[in-house]
Amino acid sequence: MESNPRRCPADERKKVTVEAVVELAAEQNPSEITTAAIAKRMNLTQGALFRHFPSKDAIWQAVMDWVAERLLGRIDKAIQSASSPLAALEAIFMTHIDFVTLHPGVPRMIFGELQRAGDTVTKKMVRTLIGRYGDKVGQLIEQGKAQGELAPEVDATAATTLFIGMIQGLVMQSLLADDIYRMRLDAPGVFAIYRIGVGKKQ
């Protein structure tokens, strides 16, 4: 974080706070991150932190907003630069893997949040993110079928679920192996199998 948080305007302070939380989540159990630890990472007092966020949950919600904005923004750029629906699907897949590799604290926070009892606001935000993400993937699958690039019998809903599940599986295995870069090595081979499954049969 290059900005001096003591001199940041409000919007920049919030952005720096989110980045501090994502960094901390990559280093320790996200459930153990305290507002004191966040303030310390930013060289602030807790009082200064709470002038921008009324609670820890509000900070977590800001993190999810940040994740949705950054991830979906990257995905949109990947789609726009692709030459076909199938190429766009592969670009999304690898873009998502790269995003997680750059921000390993993000999946740790999401997996941790999903273990909390009850339907929290953050869980709802994650569901919304996955829904928007899935819509983009599903639309590309339907476009691929319409253009004859994907097999016409492919179930778009199931193919979307599998697409998201592949990424989640790669993330989980990398976290278990304590090697976040393992995803980049495994991802091309995993997508190659997916391509065979949804591709138009000769």
C-alpha cells in the first residue's frame, strides 16, 4: 500500500483498508483478523478506522464489494478481448485463476465466511457475485451453442456449475497444499478437459 492512510480522503482510506484486510487474510486465519490488527497494519488507531466503518462486518462487506468490482471487471475485459465464446470461457477461467493467485486472501475469507452460521449479509453478497458470474458464463455457453462452437446438447446450467466448481476445486487444492501458484500449473489441463466435454463433437 503506497498511500499514507493518515492523509487519505475517505474513499481512498476505505480502499486502503480493504487492501489491508486482503493482505492479512493471506497471512492468517481470516476469522482471527481483528480491527486492532487492521488498524495496526494501516498505522492507524481503531478510532480512526471506525470513523469509516461502523463495524467489522461493514469492513467485510466492503471487501466483498471490492472483490466483485475487481473480479467482474477483469472478466468483462477478458470477454471483450476474446475471439469466440469458447475462447472467452477460457479467458475467464485463466483470469479468475490469476486473480486468486494475486489475492490469495480472498478465497480464504470467502471459505471462512461460508462456515459462519446463519444467512449473513456477506454470504448474500457472495451469492450475488456468484450469480452474476454464472450469468456471464451461461450466456457465453448459449452463444457458443448458437454459433456451433459448443455441442448443442450441452446443458448450460450444468456446464456453468461445472465451470465454477472447477475453479473452486483448484483453489481448494492449492490452499490445502499451501501452494497458491499450483493453480496456474493445473488450470490449463483442467480447462482442456472441460473444452472436450462441452465442445462440438466431430
